[in-house]
Amino acid sequence: MDEIRKQKILLVEDNEMVRIYFREIFWIHGLENKYELQVIESVDKAITLLDIPGFIPDIIFLGLVMPMNFEGRMITTPEAGFSLLKKIKADPKFLHTKVIIFTGHDSKEYQEKAKQLGADAYLVKHENMPQELVQFVEHLK
């Protein structure tokens, strides 16, 4: 019998509680057999993972405002997420990978910039998100 290929989802998020919450949403809804989830806590670790030959997620949920190294010091900025979005969208290996900005910032300016840089969607985190997140992922296909 053919095994159904799980869709690979990568979450890049610096907030540990959001990473736990994200993973649990899929487990609670019984979707662990449908999706292969991987969570990473920083832009630097995401870059290392994405540089691995053959590692191509189907969907990337990308936090926006995260720490990043800037001129030798760590700063927290939306440029962390935007810089990773640019890198992903510039790499032909990720041509079919959907990138979703997943943030608590409901800024029109950030939404416009994300769209200009090629984000496939912009999803704002909020308290009542579990069902909405599952429905969102299920409709991405």
C-alpha cells in the first residue's frame, strides 16, 4: 500500500510558547499523520536548515519580529523575518514553497512589504487561533 506523503511545515518563531502551541494545534486536531512539523527558534538556525540539500518544506510559517545579528550585535527587528523571506523567495529550490508571515503585528506597512517580497499570505496571531490555523493550512493546498 502506498504511503501518503506528509506535507512538510516549518515554523520559524522565537517565542517558545508559540512554538509549543503551534505543534499542539496539529496534534489536538489529529493531523500529525498528515503534516510533518518542524519548529526552529531563530533566523540563523532556519538558514542552516534551509541550506541542507534536499530539505524543502511545503509551507513555511515565518515569524516577523525576531532577534538577528546586525553589525556584531543582536537586535530584535522585523528585518529578521523580511531578510529570511527575501532569501527563501530568491532561491529557485523553494519555488513551490508557500511562505506565510505568522506574526502578532497587524501593521498595513508590514503586510505590504511582505506582499512585495513574495509572501504567500500574512496571518496575524491571536488568542482564538487554533481552529482558524488548521483551516488555513488545510486550504493552502
